[in-house]
Amino acid sequence: MTRIYLDHNATTPTHPEVVKAMLPYYEKIYGNASSIHQFGQEARKAVDEAREKVASFIGAKPEEIVFTSGGTEADNFAIKGVAYKNEKKGRDPLNRACSGSGHIITSSIEHHAVLNPCKYLEEKGFKVTYLPVNEYGVVNLADINKAIISETILITIMHANNEVGTIEPIEEIGKMAKEKGIIFHTDAVQSVGKLKVNAGELNVDLLSLSGHKIYGPKGIGALYIRKGTKIEPLILGGHHERNKRAGTENVPGIVGFGRAIEIASQDMQKENKKIVNLRDKLWNGLRQKIDSIQLNGHPEKRTPNTLNVSFKFIEGESIILNLDLQGVAVSSGSACTSGLLESSHVLKAMGVDPATAQGSVRFSLGRDNTEEDIDYVLQVLPDIVSRLREMSPLYRKN
Ligand SMILES: *Cc1c(COP(=O)(O)O)cnc(C)c1O
């Protein structure tokens, strides 16, 4: 039976080399990395080596990397940690009634791992500005400049968007934040392993990474914290991770993450070339075979593996279910919440009209995809779309 995976922005298969690297840390080297005996010291050494690999990939120092349970925790740590530590900035020391405890700038197309901590902080009295984006999903530098006030403590803007792949002008935003002395965080979960990600060049103070989006294991990630950045730990306990994140280290996960990032640094360029060709072959094929479709996201400035397409007059969910029946795994631009079809907040922010947004499908390719995979999708998808459109009262062939 055909099984084609085109949902790599949701998660990736674990690379066999990663699994191989992890296994000894379950079977033999199971010591607690904080223990002083040999079992512990071997685990410690593995954690240190993985930390160096992650650091070197983003041009950081090992001591600037804190391992977390994934991208979500890294985002929460960055946002809440900075908010809690810096809430008094900008407050008039004589005006005790001043309720403004700090201002955060983010965008309206962030992952929920960023948006929901921001919403939570709003409930706690912080002010948050959610910046708009243009039709391609790009934030405007002038908007950021305008949004900055004396109480602004944090700017958090993602490097690459998970739904449409659009790449944000992080370097320039970072420059602006630096000039104004504002801490700058980027969620780089979707760009690590796909684009060059150098913390120094991007001018960021904080950067989130995740293992399972780069062919590593699930449940491991990291937050890069530039030396000197004022941030409070969220998880308290022992003295792990230089007192920044307590808890016995996930040694196998950390080892796997280190191996995955090492493989990414070796293979990225070559893989990207192949993946971009397959993605563009898919888009060109769809354009030839199916009318009334539109590409969502920036035509060029987007991650090499991501293709978000709206098929007008029909529901993305129906396309996904039908593709799944044919063995093809893709994902929707819209999240199905409590039985209601809710449009994607990303497409909405880009100004895609709600009906068109409902018909969106995200194809996200990966290193194991082949020409045959794309040929197969181009063979089955046009029939699915025309069948669904025949049932749609809205459809008029133009
Ligand atoms: C997947 C993802 C996350 C969450 O990472 P987890 O490791 O799954 O918690 C955060 N941000 C973006 C952009 C993502 O794509």
C-alpha cells in the first residue's frame, strides 16, 4: 500500500543514525549525568558533546544552550522568563499605582507556543502588541519601530512560519532591537535544518529549537540564551543546566538531538536542492492540472520544503481525508477545533478570505521524498479535487 509522508512541518521521521546514536544511552550508559561515578560521567560527556554540536550549528557557545523538553517549552521559557525578570522596566518608580508591567511585541502569525504564553501574560497585566503581516506573511519593520515604547521588554518574531513557510526579516528586526536595548527572541523551530541559522548574524538574544522537526527525537529541544540576557528560569529544582532548567537531563534525547543537528549541518544544502525541486515540481503540476488554486506564503522567501495551497470552493479537511485514503499524509492550514472548522490564524492575518483559507492544504516535504511520491500525488489529487468540487454548490469552472 502507498504511504507518502508530506507533513514534515508537523514532525519528521527519526533518522536511523539518530536512533543508533541514542540506543546505548538506554541500554548501557543509563547513568544520571549529575552522578560522579563512571555511569554518570559517561552520560555527562555525551550531554556536553551534544551541547557543543547544537551550539556550533547556530554559532553559539555551549554554555549559551539550555536543553528543554522541546520547542514549546523553549518558547514559553523565552517569553515568560524574560517577562518575569524584566517586568519592572519602564515603570515609574514613584508612581506605585502604575499597572503597566512590561510590553511585548510579537506577530499575529506565530505558533501557538508563542501566542498562548503572550495571551497568558496579557491576562497577568502585561501589554502585548500583535503585529500585522502583509499578503505574503511578512512583518513590516516600520510597524515594529512604531510599536516600540519605553516599557517594551521583549520582541518575539518567528524565523520561518510553520504553515506557509514565509521567512521573516530577523536580522533587521534584531538590529533594531539591539539599538533600543530590547531583548529579542526568535522561534527558529522551522528554520533550523532548512536555512542558515546563526544567532550572531541574526542579532537574536534568544532562539528556540526543537529536535523532532529536524529528524531527531520528540520531547527534546533547546533555548539559546545569549550570555548576559536577563531571564528567569521556569522549572525549579536541582542545579541542572547552569540553574536555568532543573530536572535530570534527557540524555538519550539530548544525544539524538545532537546527532540530528550534526546530520543537518552536513546534508542540509544537498537535501534542500532536492527538496526545492520536488516542491516546485508539485506546485507546477498542480497549477497545470487544477484550476482555481492559489499559493499561500511568500513565492520565494520561504522554507524550501513548504507548499501551502488553497483549493477554492472546497474544504481542505475533505482533501486531507481523501488523500489519506490514498496513502498520502498532508495537513491543513486550518485547525479543526471542537468540531468547528476554524480558519488558520496565519492565513487570516495574511488577508486570505475565509472561504479560500478553508480550502488550504499544507504540503511539507522531507529528505525521504522522491519524484515518484510527487508523481503519485499529481495523479490522485486532481481527481479528488474535481470530485469534491462537483459536490460543491459554490464551484464554477472559470
Ligand atoms: C513544532 C513547532 C513548535 C513546537 O515545538 P515542539 O518541539 O513540538 O514543542 C514551535 N514553533 C514552531 C514554529 C513549530 O513548528
